[in-house]
Amino acid sequence: MSEEKVVADTAPSRWTLPIVLVAQFITPMSIAGTGIALPQISTDLGANTTALQWVVNGFNAAFALGVLGWGAVSDRIGYRMTFAIGSTLFSLSSLISAASPSLLLLDCMRIIAGFGAAAVLTGASSMLSNAYEGNARGRAFALFGTINGLGLTLGPTISGILVSSFGWRGVFAVHGAILALVSLNTRFLPAASGAVQDPKETKAPLLDLSILKNREFLAMCLVPIAGSIGFVTMLTYLPSAFSGIKGIGPGRAGLIMLAMTIPVVVAPILVAKLIEKVSWITVGFVVYLSLICLIVGDLGLVLLTPEGSIGLVIAPMILLGLGFGLPIGLVDGHALEVVPPERTGTAAGVLNFFRVGSEALFVAGYAFILSVQIRHQLSGEAATNTAAGQPGHPDVYADAFGTSALILTVLVLLVTVSVVLVRRRSNSRSNG
């Protein structure tokens, strides 16, 4: 193959970013927004608690495990092919979900959708890393991060509109239709892939964690864990806290949550521009600033009490949004930049496994810790209702919430120390 042909196959077209970003918007929206459809699903298909939980948990579990496997696979079959397979699986399973007559079939399709979403995410980030260079790569990943943030933060709102307008089936139908269009247009994407391997060489294992020996890459993998602990848990459960402590309804709670979500949308683009124009603003500076924002933000949420003004937690919420939003995209771009080009698929899989796996783990862990504390003070239906965020025992909920916020603060602090130590060792080795 001629050099001109190689360049033509791997160079991005004007459709690369639109196609990738549309698909990437649907993925976090499917994570954050499906839960709002559960009440209607339970009415239509049955209220089996475990089966209902797997509509959400099945997708999340398959997504978390899938990104790890798809990373190494994509280095072998190509990033465009990985993206195409993922968007097709995601689309077909979503369309079947929309027509599902039972919870069992719906759960199965959600697992397949999560597996497909993992391929979409892995293929997308690897393609962007290989197709763009320099400032163009920074801008591409800034948009990538912004879209991820938009999908995550707007997912519940958009899904709520779809459920109200078309019923729960409309959520999955819209996801499937959009991803079908993406799948049909993957031919316009660059055919970037891992390096061609010599047949005499031993193939790398599909599950290859040796890439974590790269200290700078490992540090970048730890940053999303801090975001999962400090931001994603609160994004999920802070509206319930508003209800349980202050008696605030979902409509007003959604408006208050804008203080936490708007910074996630704005920050990635702002960071990309500042890094281009201000020499002293580096990846390390942004990472450390984001971690400090998460620590102070989580600590500030202890101000949410039955007696205190809701205005006291607005500043902490803004800090949490900045803490999560500042490194989005930047971390992905830098992490894939510090590994060999032929291993970007594996690197993307490992990075996203840290991200998605930690989100699933700590969101579930937070709910468990909060529930245990409430059950120490209440029992029976009162404990169940209070843990679900229903008004009635604001002091009990506030005590449990404050303790949980402090635990999150300590965990983010520990991750921060780990990032500093790992990067310091990385810099020492580089200078040595």
C-alpha cells in the first residue's frame, strides 16, 4: 500500500467528529437516563425488583467489563471496525428493547447494548488519538469530553421528556434509531488501527494490564476514579438528598442541579483554549486543580442541613462540576498520547474500565453506606422510605448524608495523594 493511501485511510474527514460525537452522546445518556423509565417499565412488564435493577445494572456491568476486552481487540481488528461493531450492536439491541414483551428479554438486550457501548467508546477515543495531532487532538478531545458531560448530565432530562411523550419504549427506540444512522455512516471514519504485527512475534494477550507500568498513564487512570467518587455519586443521589433533607421536589431539584452540571459542559472547552494559549497551564496543573475542587466540593456538602439555606451548597456544587469537568477529554487525550500508537486501543480500554468500573462501584457503595446509616436509626418502612429520599425524617437523612459526604472527601483525598505519588515517580524516572 502506498504512503498516500495510508494517509488517506487514517486522516480524519469532516464527518469524523460529528459521527463520533453523536454516538458518544448516546452512551452516557443511556447510563444516566434509563433509570427514569423504570416506573413505567415496572407497570408494563412487571415489578420484579431484581429484574428491574438489571435494566440499569446489566448495561453498566457489561459496559465496564466490555471496555477492558474491546481495548485489546480493537488494536487487532482496527478502531473503525470496533466502532462499527459497537454502534450496530448498540442500535439493534436498543430497537429490540423498545419492542420487548418481557423483562427477561429487555435485560438481555441491555447487556448486549452495554457491550456495544463499550466498543463505541473504545473505538471512538482510539480513532481520535490516532487521527489528530497537536492542538487539533486537544480540541477533538475537548469536544469529546464536553459531549460525554452533556450526555451524562442531560440524560435524565432528555429521557424524562421521551418517557412523557412516547412512553418508556420511546427512550430505547430513539437511541436505536440514532445509532443506526451512526452505524450506516462509519465508512466515513478514518481506518486507524494498531501497528501490523510480525507473524513471528508473540501476540499480546487480550487482557493486558502491563500498560499500567507506564506511570503517567496509570496516574491518568486514577483521575476518573476521583471523579466517580466525588461527582458521579452526588450527581446520582444529591436530588434524593434535597428531597429527604429539604423536601424539595424533582422539578426544583433539577434546576438546582444545574449548578453542578453546567460547569461540566463549559470546563473542557475552556481548558483546551487555556492550554493552547497559557504556557504555565499544563495537564498536571489542571488535574491537581480538579482534584482540589472535588475535595473542597464534597466537604462543602456537609452544609446541607434541614435548618440551613440551600444556597450554602451552591458553591460546593459548582466546585464539584469543575472538578469533574476540567479534566474530561484532557485526561483521555494525554493518557493515549503517552503510550505507543499501536497500543492506544488497549490503553483506551483500560482507562475506560477504570472510569466506568469505578462509577458502578462507588455509586452502589454510596447507596449501601447511606442505607446502613439510616437503618441504624430507623427500621421497617420508615427506613426504606427515608433511604429512598422521601421526606419525613430530615435529621436522620442529614446525619447519614453528612457522614457519607465526609467519607467521599477522604476517598478523593486518598486518590489525590496516589496521583501525586505516581506522577512524581514517573517524573523521577524520566529525569533519571
